Amino acid sequence: MFRRSRARSSLRHRGTLTPPSAGQAVGAFSVDHMGRPVVLWIGRDAAAIQVPGRDAVVLHESPPGDPTLQPLPDGRFVVVSPRAEWRDGVAQDNAHVYAADGSLERAACIGDGIEHVQTSADGDIWVGYFDEGVYGNDGWGSPGPEPIGSAGIVRFSPALEVAWEYPFQESETIDDCYALNVTGEDAWACCYSSFDVIRIRDGVVRSWRNKVEGARGIAVDGDSIAFYGGYRTEHDRLAIGRLGDADVSIGATTRLTMPNGRRLPQDAIVVGRGAELHALVGSDWFSWSLDQA
């Protein structure tokens, strides 16, 4: 049973990430469907992608700016920049698929204003968009076409083709996909402005009413759910609850802290995957699981 509490829930240190070559620094951090960190290392002469237990993939060219990345089947990776302009009738490519040998396999535009990218074991690419990707900016919408991310959540094939879009519903539109968690073949999300919890399973959407606003990460396990983050001083808030028939009931509200009890830095990168929240602080990898609740 969950109880409202002021106690703190601490992260567990999982390891220190080390680059495959001297002089490289973390350029992007994410987590794959197995809960392993996926790291883009950037150096003066080369960039590489690394997953624990696998050899680093050295890229043959520089990846897009401010990227996020995820693995695909057969040792490939997709690297995505959040921005993609529409200029003079041309959409800027911002998604790049690299083969296992580091060569560029394909590139395409998957929309501007990308907030989240997560892949499934089968290589489905789930993308959540922030408001500029939904309503248009950088040429999209005017004078260009409707934004690719106008639905708020879009699933792409490994070939970077649209495979599914969140269906338009006047009572439940997505203005901004704040949190996304792909676990198994399901995608879970929490979006502005209602902040309802959304589950997408086999293309069917189910939602639960939710009063936790501003969460930037979620962890899900059965009917248990945790929300990480919030506005202003609640950047490290951790709200833990359960999914009922139609609503989320919150039983405990606390803070997600470092193992020593100190507050999590505001610049920490936090990713929800399955039942876990993963955090990167500097080059140190931490995690917290719903099993700890």
C-alpha cells in the first residue's frame, strides 16, 4: 500500500560510463528496451555509439546536432536531432540510421520539435513531440505543410516511414508530449495539457485521468506507476501511484535523490524505461525502480 510521505527515494549507482577512446565526452545519453545505457561519445576526430557489452560503433560522419539515439535490430542505431526546418520546399533530414559498421544507411525528416525517441525490440521508433513540433515552427504549417508531429505521438518503421499516428480526439488532443516510456510493444505517455496517462497497445489508446502535472518521466509496471519531475522546484519530485479503472491514485509523493540523499542536479538526464527511471549525472549512471516503492 502506498502512503503519502516526505521520505526520499534514492537512486542506485549502476556504474561510471567510460569512452571507447581517450578525449571523448558524452554527446547524448539514452536507455534501450533492455534497460541498458546507450551513449553517443563525441571527440575531436571521431564519434562513437556504445552499449555495455557491445563493441563501440565508430561513425563515419558527424551525427546531427543535439541528438538523441536508440538501437535498431541488426546492430544499427537511429540518431535524431530535435529540430528540422522546412525551407524553400525542402524538409531538413534529422533522423539518421547508421549500420553496424558505422556507415550511414539512410536519412529522413521525421518532423521538427522532437522531445522523445524510444525504440522497441522489433525496431519500431516511437517519437513524442513538443508544442512547436505539434503546431508548427521553422517553416512548418506556414508556409510549409502540416507538421509531421501534429498528432503529438508518431510511430515510425525502422525505414523511417510513418506507421501509426495518435488519433485526433477533440476531448484528448496532445499539445506537448512531456513523458514517453516504451516497454515491450506498448507505449506509455503523459502529455500536456490534461496530463492523462496514455497507453497505446496494438494501435488502441486507453487513458487514465491524472492530477500529477508537469512530469517529465514515467515508470510503469503492471498497475503501478511513478511520475518524475514537475515545474520549478519540483524538478526532482517523485509521485508514486496505481492505475485504477479510470483514474490514477497517488499514494506517495517524495523526491528522487542521489544515493547520499542529496538532491538530484537539475541538469541530470532522466529517462523512463519500463519499471525504471535512469539518470545520468556527469558520466555516472544511476537508476531507480518501482520495486523500491
